[in-house]
Amino acid sequence: MVHSDSKQLIQSYIIQSQEDEIKRISLELHEGVGQNLYSILTGLQLVETGLNQPHLINYLREMTQLIEKTIQEIRLLSVELHPPALTTLGLLPAIKSYIKLYTSTFGVLVDLESIGEEKQLSEQNRVAVFRVCQEALTNIAKHADTSNVKMSLIWKENELKIMIVDFGGGFAADGIEINPFSLGIAAMKERMLLTGGHCVISSKIGEGTSVEISLPL
């Protein structure tokens, strides 16, 4: 039988390994594939200036637009995988960066407020809280059937509290079957437990869902 402390260390190691891999893929998308596409784009634009045949100019413009669109999609994917701000600037700027992407992708508006003075978190805790918020927002976009979300970060002396409230259809918490949605909820709770924090999810049919995250500072 695995001791609970050993089990927690193993779970923490697995999550950290996953995050390291996500960060690597994010950097490769942005600095590798994205940069290569940008070089191709500038090359095509240079060729376009030297062409005189209208049908070739139109073709090049179509290719240029496609590459520009692909570069934008890669940038958005890179931010979604691992916002650079999460490492360099902290949790709040990373959440703001993600919300911009989230709204442009799903059309769900997030009313974000931060109360109190932002505190520095360890990278492990920043990642854990960010992933839980990301999972909560993704669940709202996919399941809540709403276009408005209220998100509050409350910084206290010894605790960070985050409330995420949607105004959607809600769900019967006791009736969730084993599926990616319920597994996502379990992962949210597990991540916070590994940081010494908690994640409490409340929902009622017709009244929406609230996610409350707490983390000792």
C-alpha cells in the first residue's frame, strides 16, 4: 500500500512533468513553427512585390493571408498551453492574457476583478491555480450555455480566494457520470489539494454554477 505522502509526491511529480512538457511544446510552437511561418510570410511578401501577373499576385495574396491566419492560431495555441506571463509576470497577468484568448475563441465575456494586493506565488502554485481556472472556464464555455462569467480574485494576508460564477443552466452534481467533464472536475480538486488548497464546486439546475478556489499564502 502506497503511503498517502508518497502518493501525493508521485501525483505532484506527474503534474509537474506534464507542465514541463506543455511549456516545452508552447515554446516550440511560438519560437519554432511560428517563427518559420513568419519567415515564409515575409519571403512571399517580397516575391509579391516583384510580380506583374495578376493571377499570380492574387494567388500569393491568398497564401499570405493563410499563413497570417496560421501564425495567429499558433500564437493563440501557445498562449493557451502556457502563457508566458505565468512564468514572467505572475498569476493575474496570465489570467488576463488567457481571458482575452478565451473570449475571442468562445465568445464568453468574463467580468474579472482583483481585490487586495496581489501576492507572489510559487511557480507550482501559480500553475495549479491557473490550470484550475482554465478548466473551470473551459467547462463553462462547453457546458453552461451562457455568455457571461463573473470571476473574482480576493487577495488576503494569508489566503487567495477565487470565485468563478456563471449564469448558465447548472447541473445536478450528484448525477454526473464518469466522463471527461466529471474527470476534469476531479482533476481541479486534486490539483488544489496538492497545493494545500481547496476547490469547491456548487451547482443547481437553472441557477448556474460556482467554483470557489482557496489557497493558503
